[in-house]
Amino acid sequence: MLPTITRQGRLIPWLYLAPALVIMLIFVVFPVFNTISLSLKDKTSTRSAEVSCVAGEPCWGKLENYRYALTNPEMTQALRNNARWLILMVPGTVIVGLLFALLADRVPYESLAKSIIFMPMAISFVGAGVIWRFVYHIESGGGEQIGLLNALLVRLGASPVAFLSNPAINNYALMVVGVWLWAGFCMTVLSAAIKGLPSEVLEAARVDGTNEWQLFWRIMLPMIAPTLLVVTTTMVINVLKIFDIVFVMTGGNFGTEVIANRMFKLIVTDTGRSMAIAVLLIVLTIPLVLFNVYRFRLQEREE
Amino acid sequence: MKPFSRLNHILRNLPVHLALIIMCLLWILPTLGLFVTSFRSREAVRASGWWTILQREQQPGQAGYETYCASCHGPRGDALAEADLSDPALIAKYPRANRLLPVLKQEINGMPHLSDPALPENPKDALDTLTPIVTYLQTLSGESDQTARLTLRNYADALVGYKGTQDYITDCQQGTASALAKFRCDASDLLNPEGMGRAFINTLIVAIPSTILPVFFAALAAYAFAWMDFKGRQWLFAILVGLQIVPLQMTLVPIARLYVSLGMADTFLGIWLFHTGFGLPYAIYLMRNFIGGLPREMFESAYIDGANHWLVFLRMVLPLSLPAIASLGIFQFLWVWNDFLVAKVFLATHPVLTVQVTNLIDPRGGNWHILTGAAFLSFIIPMIVFFAFQRYFVRGLLAGSVKG
């Protein structure tokens, strides 16, 4: 399949591959094995995790750090929060992105509208966190509310709300930031899929008297379903690893802890547990990434 | 198209336009708030919301001036040439209300100076009415320096990382001791380790090699995968691409420890290599797909003409791959520029922009004027790159959406 002329000595290909291979061996392959082995050690990284077991309490032996990662109250809270993000923020982002894609498809200023929605993807999560901290800001000293949302609430006659420290709502406040950030990504991918739909099919349906609502549910949606699936799984991966937003906006306090933030907090103080959380993270994401790669290659073959 | 059918079309689409425009406004509003706030003075930020910038602010004494004086002297004070209230020399004669009151008591051409409405009879009440008017006259004539509505001083504070009770420029001009203890009040302050100026340079130093290295190494490897024949080509490529699933979090601690034992902790070389390693799997995948798609005849004729691999790679493959290199390079550059976690772990002593912004966050929200300026400084380059190369950026992002 290759031109015969490309046959060369045995050595030359490896010269071209060497820089990439060496760097990836050191920076990707070695750390994976090292992380797994560290996750079986206690906080000194020299003794087995078993030594941190307390007599009379449940112990998973060598897997003690995994017992922490799966059963400790701090971690179950983090897992619960990640689950909440998955249930609410992922569909929210996909639906908003789809709505944008459908609406923008029908107006002449499509590219401008898309740029506005997509712009949050260009800035850092840290920057987005600052932007939204300001939106959610509450002035508790009795001064004028300078945060947009609380000023609006006061103007409407309600009392200001501590969006980021009130455990009843702060997780949702953070999810709004997530939707704001990622809707542009979902929109772009879905918009490409919508534009790729064969126009004859849509025209034929319209001629047959199908209204726009039916057209969307019966024809467009089934046809873009594979893309919706890829977008959704990608968002699930992103949400499982959500870190910067939470770190900047609440630091994981007030009941907003998530898995990746827990892992970061423990890096120095208890490496064994931190690494167990990292392994948990990869175990959760691997099936999704594999599925995505598989879908992506399938799509490429079709094209 | 007939004009009416066009109008009809627009009307039928009105809900779509409305929904989209409202959503776009909602999307841009948070960023706009940050942007506007970064140009407001510390006092203004604390006193009122950023949206009030559009309201015409009432100067103190303006209402009194409009009641008593504006009918003759005009809204700007310059309607009467013989008594031009916008003339600083004239206003300077009346620094206080008790100097102005006797003048106003004098009659002009047999008529009271002020008749409709007249000043209160009681001198104390008259003075109370006049005091704000005098202040306003001073503003009007330019006698007192009006505090500017918009300022660039927040950016100066953010660039040098100044956290004093006043702003950096004022404190330097007045020679405030606390400012002079840590700052030299010259250009060297831009390199202050707590400032965004230094962080900006650090980020550039991190981002440029962290973009060039993986793209170049990936192009080399991709060329070998696409146009060379060697044993295990297929499965090696599959493994490398599979490494995309490894999340960042898996690699932090082992590499951090490796760096400590090698004495490479907190070095730029360390973070360059880390970003290179983490960026390579996706970069190789993307470059291999592109380079493998280049026309085979081109390579055959080049080899027949006696070109060796290195020449073909340098003179043909690299220039022809520019679209892929651009997509990949922009994606990787923005990724590194916006990265927080890696920089926080590997480069603690040389904070990059994202890390410096988090350093400036005040839990009580007392320094929004600096924080907003600092955040916006960190957006400048990504915004320029995004709007200038939007097409490439979106393409790179779409292809990279499977990255782990």
C-alpha cells in the first residue's frame, strides 16, 4: 500500500519517532503505572495502604485508599455532586446548544451570534469563574448590590441571595456557569451536523406539509442522533473531570465538592488517597472515551 | 422578492430573532460586566453596579444650579458674556458660599439678582442652598478636578500587583511609604512577581515552546507513520492514539516527584515537556490523518527525483500541512494559555496568568476593580487568537473533542 520507494533502512523511521516516543513514555505511560502503584500506598508512599487501617473499623487491605474514595463522606458528597452535574448540566448544555444551533441556522447574522455563544470557550475556566463570581456577588454589609443578579432581585423587591455559599442552590449556580461555558461547543458540533443534513429530505418533508415541529422531532432529531450521542459523551467526560470552575468559585466549600477538586486537595497531604481518586476518575472515563473514539472513527469512515 | 413578502418573512421569523437576540445578550452580559467594571474606579465599583455607567449621573449641586442660575447663565454657565460662570478666574473669587451670597444680594439694574425663585430669606438656609451650587460651579469651570468616570488605573494596579489602600499611580505620585517599600515606581515594577505583567511574560514563556514542541514532534512521528514502512507501524499508532484517554490527573504526581528528584521542579523546561507529552497523542493522531491524506504521486515523484526523507519532510510535508498545523497549534496554544492545574502544580514560583488571577481573588470581594482588570488582561491574547483564527480554532476543537 505504501509506494515501494518509501522502503528505507530499519533505523530511519525510529529516528523520526524517537522524540515523540521517548517523551510519551516518560510523561504518559510511566505516570499511569506509577499512579496505580501509588494508589496502593499510604500517605508516605512507602508503606502499603493497609497500615492506615484502624482496628475494629472496615478495612479493604491494600485497597484501603479505594475504600476512602468510594465510601468516605467527603467523597460520597463529591460523587453525588458529580452525579448531579451529570444529570442536570449535561442535558442542559446539550439542549441549549441544540437550541442555539437551530435558531442561528435561520438568521442572516448566524456567524456573529455563534461567535458570541462560542466566545466563553476561548477564555480560561479561571477567568469564567471570576466573571461569574462577580455576577453572583452579594453585598452583605448593607451597601448597594453590585452583583448583577442580586441587584435584579433587590430591584424586584426580593432580598439578596448568597448564590455561592447557600448549599440549597450553590451547586445549581455553578452548573449555570458550566452551561454558559460549554453551550458554544455543543452548538458548534450540532450545527455542523444540522448543516450536513441532505436538503432534499427536508424539502420533501416540507412539501408534504410537515410542520417545523414535526420536521424537527421526526426527521432532524433521528438524523443527528449519532452526533448528539458524541456531544453528550464528551460532555459527560468534561463533567466528570470538572475542576477549575469549582476551585475558583467556591473551592469545593459549602457542599460543592467534586471528585477532581478532592483529588487536587489531597495531592500533597495524602498522595495515596489522591491517586486512588485519580484512578477512579480514569476508570469512570475510559469507557466513554473509547466509545467516543469508536464513534468518531466510524463517522470518518462514512465520510 | 417583493417587498411585502420580504416583510412577511421577517415578521414570521420574529420569534426566532427575538429568542436568539435575547440569548446572545444573556451570554455576553456577564463578560460585559467584567469589562466595564475593570475601567471603573474603586469607589465607583463599590458604590454602584456597573450597569449604572449608562445613567447620567447627577453632580452634587447640579439640581440647585438648574433651579436658580440656569435660566440666565445657561446650562453650561457661559450664556452671559459679562458673567461667564465657566471662567475659572471668576469662580476662583468665590471659593465659599458666604463669599457668593453678598454678590447675589446686590441688585442688577434695579432688579434682584435672584427673583424667580428667590433664595431663602434666612441667611443660614440661603448658605445651605448655595454650598452645593458653589461646588457645582467649581466643577463646571474646571476649578476642581472632576474625578474621571472611566480610569485605566485598575490595569496599572493589576499589572504591577498593587494591593494598597489607594491606587498604585496615586501612591507613587504622593510617595506613600508603604508603596515605596515594595515598589520602585518605575518600569521595573512591571516585573513584580505578584503582578499580571510578570505573569503575562511567564505565560508567554510557557505557551510558545509548549505549542511548537508537540506540533513539531508530532509532525515528525506522523510523517513516519504515514509514509515510512516499518514493523509494528499499525499497532504502535493505535497505542499512541489510545493514550489520549489518559486524563491529566493521572500524570501529575509521578511527574512532580520525578522533577523534584531531577532538580527540575518549578522550571520552565519541566512544564514545556509536560505539556508536550500530554499534547502529543492527540497531535500525532491529527497530523497523521492530515499527512496521510497528502497525494501519493507527489511523494513518489519526489523520491524518484532523489529527494531523501528529511528533505521531503522539510520542504514538502511541513509547508503543505500548514492548515493542520494551524488548527493544532491554535488549539494547543489556547489550551496551554488557559491551563490552570498544570501551572499550579509545576510552576508555583513563576505564576502564569490563570494562577495569578486566583491569587488576586479576595474572598470578601473587596478588590473587584483589580480582579476584573487582571482577568481581562488574561483574556486579551485568547480573544485575539479566537477572533482572528476562529475557523482554525473551531476545527481543532471539533477534532479534539474526543480527547480524554
